[in-house]
Amino acid sequence: MDEPTSTGDLILAWPRPAENWCDAAPIGNGRLGAMVFGGARRARLTINDSTVWSGTPHGPAAALRDVIASGAGPERLARVRDAVLAEDYRPAESLLMSFEGPYSQEFLPLADLWLSFGGEAEYHGRTLNLDDGVIEERFTVTGQHVVRRSWASRPAGAICVAVSVDGTVYTRLELSSPLHVVRRVIGASSLTFGIEIPVDGAPRHEPQVAEPLRYGGGRVDGYDAFGALAVAIDTDGEISVSSTGFTISGMSRLLVTVSTSTAGEDAWATPPGTPLPRSAPRAEHLDRATARAATALAQGAAELLLAHDADLRALLATTSLTVGDRRGGLVDVATEVLSGKDEQLTATVIFQFGRYLLASSSRQHSGPPANLQGLWNADLRPAWSSNYTININTQMNYWGAEPAGLSDCHGPLFDLLDRLAVTGGAVAGELYGARGWVTHHNTDMWGWALPVGMGHGNPSWAIWMMGGAWLVQHVWDHYEFTQDTEFLAERAWPLLRGCSLFCLDWLVEGRDGWLETVPSTSPENLFISRQGTSESLTYSTTMDIALIRAVFTNTLCAAEILGRGDPVCAEIAIALPRLRPPRISADGRLAEWVVDHVEHDPLHRHMSPMVALYPLNQIDAEDTPELAAAARRLLDRRGPGAMGWSWSWKIALRARLGDGDTARDLLEEATRPFAGDPTLDAPVDGSEWGGLLPNLFSTHPPCQLDGNYGLMAGIAELLAHSHGGVVRVLPALPTAWPTGSVRGLRCRGGLAVDIDWHDGELAALTVLRLAGPAGRRVTIGCRDRKVTTKVGIGERVHFGPGLSPC
């Protein structure tokens, strides 16, 4: 078989097979993913499909009908507002809880593929190539040398496993599923499972739910929650077939391809707002999955691997980072990354691993976006449903997409936003009497837009109307980095406009003339009221107003670029100056609430008011120094540790403030080995929060990949800023990283930069314009020096030390 691997590739190594899911290594093509455990005697791949969720496409609309039928709506909202402003908290909470629907749905595991070998075996290790996404294992069976490679091919739409043996061996291949297997179609070299998928699921933090996974047993509202998974094999051995797999004797080579077809795939492909076609017959899904696996198999292992390499390597090659002088080669995860012996190598690996995870879990036109666990989950009741938590976590998944050269990976998030604009439009109109669209704390692949909580969810997290306002920042970021005016007109503008309409209608005039958000929470945080009680409900939290200001500002900018005189712009122009400015508390910190409440938890993990600093760019050390100083004091107050995603946000925030050394200290904490039980939720006291698992997944605990994605984004922010019309080079370089280089780091304005630094100083800089108006000038800053120059499209401009011209 051809081996496309380059000698300069960065390759992670583990000497032993995985003992559990948190040790296994991930592969993915944006739609299909697998965790590869490895092993000689018995190897396991846990398989996921990004469209396998509990629930149905009709769930959000049905839940909204039930909530409205219970009495929630604009009239009750008015009573809530009166109670909040009167600080009458218990009636306000009681009324608001009637606005909560059930929970959003769960991302579910699909199947397990098992490969067993007979005879005495010795395992020699497994590797994951972060440049081509191939896992390679080497072992011996009865003295025969075996090489097994596993990868998830986007071109072929299949998970592929190729085995080659120096001699012949006996092997057993089996397929199983934790879901309901209702059909088995067995051929001479193929096996297809028909699998029923639950039509409803409840998160594991709701133990009182009587039936946490409920199957429909057929069509529910015309939708058949069904999926098919097919395995096809090609081998030179002799095959015996059973109901669960194959036995192969006398084998020296084996190729396995795995493909799927699901009702969720068809539902996701249906344009939002259009009637869902009647679900395909189950036989059609079985045939489609079988045909996909067979088509992939027919290409052969060598061709499959070459096509996969060309696809993934081209994407991952857009950007690369080396802290120190070691970029490629074999890296032992336990002794070199998790040991803490070489922090520069660790930073390099964490950046490249984050890029690999995003490229593996989120690809254009492949399926729903990366969720809390990316694309990988083995639990029927995963923590927080492995869905989309949109008060920080989903956004963090995509913070690094643009700067790290993975702009195409952003696409699935925009597809979800298109869906939320429809489901959230119904919620905005019926629940709040508002125009536009809204979404709250959680969503799923069906576009859940209601508050969740089943009528007893604490308002501190369940009642938050700004989920869409934060998510829609991503369409503006995509435009700013790519300068794609077609995207701005066709995708971004409708989303921005609709979100602005909701925000305009959500705002109410306050007692002192400001436009207020009522009710308002600072996600998941509490304050001590004047009555001495712990509360969450108030009005106009700093985060609310910052998000609305961003939506309004971005909408006006988009209209100007597109030359659109939409009436919404006139409304925004009136409302924008009536938003409260960011406030500094009496002790000099960036305020979280509209008044200086006593904090319930001074070390709270959420940095909600700091959204104005990062990622919204409303606070800047040069342009708003007093607010920047106040933001720093709030960061100092919150302190260091927490869990993966909170560390990541703190790193990005410190980078924005130019505090690279504190960011480096936080990164050291975030990349230490996690010593607790990775399958359990964190104790209330936070004693087991944070760290990396043996496979480098970030943990809350349990596993959450937002931490990995966020660390990648935070590291990028240490090396370049591009907000405010200036590209700032090495704005927060840690002292402990004196030497390094980055290639292809993307900046706003359609730019890419290559940076080399030595002894903590800029050694060389290349600025390349990829897109944008011809003749646009670029301002570049490094330390105390700024230069402005023209960079034409496709042109490279070079600088030496201290931004000296070359």
C-alpha cells in the first residue's frame, strides 16, 4: 500500500492499546467518526455518525405548542418583567419556569466494530498522524508482523481499516450497536444493520425521567427514526459469515469499509423552513449504506488512502505552528506532552491537535456542527446530552476556525444557524411577541430554540435569550476574515437582520432612559440580593448589552458594505446609542451586573462580562484603556484554574490584554494530566476540575472538546491580533517561548501571515492578501512600531526584525 506520510509530519504515539474511551484516539470526516482503541488480540472502534440524535424534526414545534398551551407568552412576560424590576424574585422565577420546554436532544453512539486475532500476540504501539489523520498500529500475532491503519475518508464517505500481514493470520470481525438493531442483512462479504434511534432523550442530570431514552417503534409524525450501518470487506483469506460478523482464516490482507445512511441525514439535508419529505423506506437506507460501503471498498486501500490524504492534508496544511524548534516527528504523548517536560512541544501539539479535531468533526456539507464532544461519544446518556451549549461552549468550538486556517470547517455552524432562524422565529413570535429569531441556552441538530429545563431548570442557566446574538457573531467573523461579500449577502445578512429584529423588540425602555433587557441573567452565575438571597434574574447584564451592541453594529456594517437601505437600520441607529455603556464597578473591575451586587461565587468559571473583550472586540488596550484595565482586574479576581473551556477563555482574554506570561501559566495548568475519574461529573467543590485525558482530550470532567478547540484559538491569539483595523504581531508572546514560527495564520481583512521569532523578538514577517478590495492598505503593529503598506491580492510583503522593510 502506498504510504503518503511525510517525514515532517507531527505524529502522536501511545505504546499500548486504549483501556477505555478516554485513552482511544479519534478519527473523523465531519460526518463519520470513530475512537480507535487498538489492540492485538481484540481491537475496538466505537463509531459515531453526526446525524444520529434522539428526537425528531418536529420536536421543537411540538414543544413550543405545549409551552404556549401552558399559558406562557407575551402577557405573562409582562408580569415577569414587572416582578424582576420590583426585585420580587420568587414570583418572577415561578412565572419564567413556565416558559421552559423539555430538554434538547442527545447526540448518540451508533455502533462498535471489533477485530480479534487468534494466537499469541505482542503489541508494539499505535500512532496518530496529525497531518493526515491516519492511525497506525504495529503488532505481531503468532510471530507474524501485522500493520493496521484506520482513517475516516471524506472523499469515500467511509471509515476505513486496512490490515497487512507478513504471512497469514486468523481474524474475527464483529459488529454491535448499543441502540436497537431491528434488521440484519448479511452477504458474502458485507453486513448491514438496521437500527432504530430513540425519538426522545433526557440528559443524565435528569435522573427522575421515567424513560430517558424512548423509542418510537415506527413513524412519529411521519418521521421514521431509523439508520443503517454497513460493513464491507475485501480480503485474500477464506470468509465465514455469521449474524454479527465474519471469521477470516489464512488472511494476509484485509480492507474494511464502514458507511451509514440515516433519517437524520435526510432531515439535515432538507432546507430549513421547507416541509420535511416523508421518511425514506427502511429498505432504502439499508441499500444506501450498503452501496456506500461497497463503492468505497471497490477503490482499494491504496487509492482510498491517497484520496483521503489529499483531502485532509490540504486542509490541515493551510496553517502550522512550531513553538521552539521541533515541529515534526514522533511524540510520545505520556512522556513528552503530558509530562510537562517540554512546554514548547506541548503548545505545538495542542495547537495542531485542536486543528485536527475541528477538521475531523466539522466539514462543509457533511452534517451538523461539532458538539460538546466534537464527533465522538460512546454513552447513551452523555454528559449534557453531548449537544450544543450556546452560552459559551459551541461558540468556543469555532473561535479558532478562521485564524487557524479552517474557514471551511465553519460551514456546519452556519447551517445550524439557518435552522435556528426558522425554529427560533416561531419562538420569538409566539413566546415573546417579537420579530426576528431567538434561541436560548441549548440547541440540537433539530434546531431547538426554546428555553430548556422541564419547568424546574434554574433560571441562572435556563433563562437566557442571547444564544442567537452570540452565535451570529460567527457569520460576521467569517466575513471579516474571508471578505466574502457573496456569503455576507446570502447567508450572513438574513441572520444578522433577523437577530437584530429580535433584539430591537426584546429591549424595553427603562426608568432612566436606557433600553434594557428584562429579564436578564449572566449565564450560570448568581449574585446576592438586597434581601440576602442568591439570585440570577435582573436586567441589562453586561453580557446582554455587549452582545446586542455587537449584533447592531455588525448589522449596520453589513448593510453599508452591501449598499442596503433596510428599514431595520434606521431602528438600530436610534437604539444603538441608548444601550448602556460598559460599567466599571466601585472596586475598579469590569462590572457583571447593572449595579454592584455582592458575588455569590467570586471565582466563577464563566467570564460572561468579558465577552466584550474577547471575542467581541469592544474593549481594547489601546482604544479603551480604562475598560481594559477593569477587565484585567476582573480576570485577576476570578483567578486561574477551573476546567478546560474556562481555562481556554481565560487564555484568550489574557492574550487580548497582552499578558502572555499569565496566559502561558494558564496553558500549563490546562495541559496537565487529569488525575480524577474522567467518566464522572466534577465534584461541586471543583477539586477534580480540568486537565487533559491520556488521549489529550480536554475535560470538564467529563470530556468536553470545547477546551481543545479553545486552547487552539487562545494560542493563535497570543501570536497575532487583527481586530480594530490593525494586524498586531506577537502581541502576547510568552517569555518562555523565545523561538518559534507560525505559517498561514489568518487575519481579518483577507490576510495570512507567516511569523518567525527569535530571542523573543520578531525575526521575519510575511503578509499575504488572500481576498478583499484591491489596493486596500494594511496597518501592521509589533511592539511599539506600526507600518502601513499596500498589499495587493495574491501579493506578499516581507518584513525583517522590528518590521524593517525587506
